[in-house]
Amino acid sequence: MSRAAFPASFAQQRLWFLDQLEPGTAAYNLARAFRITGPLDVNAINLAVEAVVKRHESLRTVFDSVDGETRQLVLSDVHCNIPVVDLSGIPEETREGEALRVASEEGKKPFDLTQGPLFRAVLVDLGPSQYLLVLVMHHIITDGWSIATLFRELTLCYQAITNGENANLPELPLQYAEYAQWQREYMSGDVLAKQVEYWKGKLEGAQTILDLPTDHPRPSTHSWHGATEGLILDSNLFTELKAFAKSEGATLFMVALAAFQALLRRYTMQDSILVGTPIAGRNELETENLVGLFVNTLIFRADFSDSLTFRDLVRQVRAFALEAFSHQDVPFEKLVEELVPQRLVDTTPLFQVMFTFQNIPKQVFEIPGLVMKEVPFESGIAKFDLSAEVFEHNNGFHCRFEYNTDLFDKPTIRRMLDHFQNLVTAGVRDPDLQLAVIPLMNAQERHQILVEWNDTAADYPRDLCIHQAFERQALRSSDLTALRFQGQNFTYRQINERANQLARYLIGKGVQPGALVGIALERSPQMVIALLGALKAGAAYVPVDFSYPVERLAFMLRDAAVWGVITDSKIHNRLPRELGSVVSLDTEAEFIGREPADAISISPDSGQPAYVIYTSGSSGTPKGVEGTHRAALNRFAWMWRTYPFQAGEVSC
């Protein structure tokens, strides 16, 4: 078998690069399934496929790298033998589901770009006169337009073969390899430079990472796991949508894209939104009936402000689109090379969300005696974080979102679709409404979030202070372990009595109810005793992180006007000198131990502060935030209800 080598097109070169980067991925497989009803001639289908493969060099092409350049190698011949999966013997009610599972699995099988063939067909036998024909092709040799061309020619060849005739398809004016050569010659020099310069200007300053809120952290590498969800806008809204587009001199594509970009703006609040959209890329008549990768990707930018209305945005998108389509020849791959020399492995360059508007009616393929219909199925693959596809069908406007399941959950996408519908509805019916105030939620969701989810009323001990709650627990579990530290156990009685002694010692040192006491200790039982001791004395505590700079600590202690600090001798010298009073738990342990260990009668109001915690100060000067006993007990009560402890459990 001979091989003729030709330069790869720009799009093929990028797909080759991506395949080398991540071998064995099925992310760029294109799969279709067609139900065939009638007396199908299986041998004729094989011969028809061979005839189409012989006609289009793309279907006989494999790839390799020669001296660092991607080359397409056209094979002289490829033998086709379509395997048949017989499901006629399984229960009839399960055949359809099993056939679609087979289609999905075939779609996920990777191709070897160096060996080929880069397409495959599988015929599923569903019983008497019922079949499912599955076609899977790698994107490097085809696109959506090509698959329609391939199947149209396949049906013509099949019909001719079964009738004992020649298909008599018109001779192709050129093959894809010739197009690729022309593209590289044309898209170079000044032509390429002017196109790239235009797009540089249009995309300058735009945010190239879309910060969509996700349900899960982004994996370090692409998984390509995907699913789809869809909805249909009712016919009345569709009529209004078309009327509004006409009144603005816009197309349905422009209005739908504007609504989608507005949705992304509301979800991210970014000032610029970049969305990719595919175009056929067949500007020359000679390419119309050719199988190959012609599709190109344009980037649409929308800029937002708080005062922007839906009408404003549609006009902005319309103006951008008219310019973009007149500069559509530059291959997306060249823009990536020029604008994103350093790429991230886990995100697609320039944009992560795709928008597709299908305005070509679905083609119906017919062979006398056979009824054929394309069958949608779940591929389980997502090329982007999120892809939106909209199209007209049966006087309804269909919207379908394909999403990466490693990032998003199904309920999130369902909610996003509903928000898209609400935004379109409001935008079309009141186009001069500011986008920022268009309600995304419907009445049901608004009630759920604002009423049901906020119905958090629950009883808790409102008049109890933190240290009093601990004292009650100490009475119930006096000799049980309260803390375990470095192999040593401390009972509730021990902790409570030592806190009582410290509280009396602090009062003797001059601590008054309502005072603030700094605590600078390492995590230890001594820290717990210090916290409880300060509270039992009627004070509130101020955590002091002694790893902070001395100047910051001095500001915090001065700003809080603390009475003094509880610490130990090891930490004391790391604190500011101007501390006021200091209680060192280790050097003053003997004096503290002489205090009575019985309970103290001071009972501050539960609405008083229990602590003051200082913010990080990352946006300016650190600020102290008060937390009351009552608020803490409210939180504790929720934790006890939600995550109840069982006997023997500990918290680390």
C-alpha cells in the first residue's frame, strides 16, 4: 500500500499536537447514529462505505511528524468491513438502550492517528428490519458538515449498488490535501499578519480565563467526561425572539449569543466575556462537497458595565459579529500561537466555553424501501467546560448544554438552563432593562432560596455562656477524658478546676467583668484552660498569634485595649514589651495552684462578647470582630444536632 505525504492544515496540526500531548483520548471523536428500518442489504452497505472512502482521500489519511512538521499521509487503499453487533436475541424492551450504549462505547474508543483508519462504522442488528448504523470519525479528518456529506453519498452509493448501477457522483474538483496546501500558501505573509493584528486588537485586555463557579475543583488534567441537558423555549417566546432580532437588524444567532454571554456575565461578574463559536470555513465553492476538517473557530467578545441593557448588548454583539465574519479566515490555531505562547494543561486557550448556533435544517436521507433517521445519544464526552448549542426545530427553540461532569453537577446545569430561559424571556420582552437587574430565578427557585433555605430557626440555650456549658458537661462527665495531648489524658474535672483557679488568680490581678484578655499560647491543654479561665473571670479573650510581626501584635493589643496577656515564659519574649499585665502560666503556676478550685459565681450575660478576633488586614488595617457567648452557643447547638458525637469519638 502506497503513502503520499502532504502538509497538514493548520487545524490538523493542532489536533495532532493535542493527540501527542495526550495520546489515546477520545475527546475529538465525532460520532453519529442512524436508525434504519427496512430490508437492509448488509453487503451493499460495506460496498457503499468502500466507495465513499475511495472517493475522499481524507478517509484514507493518517498522520506523522517529519522533521518536526505535521504531515498527512494519504493511503492508496483502505479495506472496509463493517462489524455487526447482533442484539436481536435480547428482550425487545432493552434493545434500544443497549444499542445506544454500544454507540456511546464506540464513540469513546480512541484512534491511532499514525495507523488509521480514522473512521469506523458498526451496524447494530435490532431484530427483523431494524438496525442502528453507528459512524465514528476523528475530528482531524472531518467536521459536522462532512458527516452530512458522507452519509448523503453513502445512501446514494447504497441505492446504486442495490440497483446494479453506478452512483455517478460528480467528480470532486480537489482533495483535502490540496486545500491544506493552498491554505498554507494563502494564509501567510501580509495576509496572515493583518488578520492576526486585527484579532490582537479585538481581544486586547480581555480576560481569557472564564471564572465560572463550579461544583468541584478543576482536575490537574483534562478528563473529557461529559453529559448534556436541554430545554425547549415555547413557540410564543420563539416568535417574540425572532421579532426582536428582526427589529434590531440582527440574526437569531446574535440575539441568542448575547443572551448566553449575559448569562456568563451574571455567573462570573467579569467585565469581558470570551466565547468560541464554530464556523463552516467553506468559503470556496470547491470545498462544498468535500469531506475534511474545514471548520474554524471564531472568538466573540462582549464587554459589560453595570448600566448595559439587553438591547445594548445585542447591538454590541451584532457589530462584533459583522466584523468577525469579515476576518474569519485566520485559523484559530494561528491565534493561539500568537496570543497564548504559554498554555495551561488543564484549560483550553483563550476561551473555555463554546456557543454553537445550528441554523441548517436537519437533512433527511432516504433510500426507497428504507426509512432512516438520525438518533441522538449521550457520548459521555465534553471538549469544553461548557458548550451551548441552540437550534430551531418544529417551531420551537431548542437549547442544549454539554458540560464537563468533573466540574459541574446535573442540578447546576439544569438551573443554569432555567436561568438562560429566564434571561432570554426578560431580555426580549423588556430589552431596555439593565442586565444587572434581570431576575434569573423564577418564583419557585426564589422561594426555595430565600424562604425554605433560610428557614433555619432552631432552639438553643440562649441564656447560657460558653464556660457555663463546659461546667455542666464537667458535672456530667467529671472523670471522663476531656483532652488528650502528647499521650496524656486530662479529665473534665481537671480542666474545669484549673480554669477556676486561673479565673480567681486573674480576678486577684485586677481583671474586671467585660475586660479583654490576650491569650498567647501554643495549642495545648494550657490554652484551653486559659480560654475558660478568662471567660470564668467575666472577661473576653483576644487570640494572639505570636508568629505575627511585633508591630502588628502591638497594634492589635493597643487597639483592643487589653487588660493584659496570658502566656508562658517561652513565648513572653516574642511579644511586644508594652503588654500591661502579664500572667505566665509556667512561672506563676505555684501561685495559681494555691487558688480555690470551686466554681465562681460571676455570670456575665450571654449577649456579651466572649472573644475578639482580628481580621487578616489584607485589605488595610486589621479590625477586631466581636463574637458573643450566645452566637457561639448557637453554632455549637447546630454542630451537636448536625454532627452528633457518639460514645468514644474524639475531635482532632
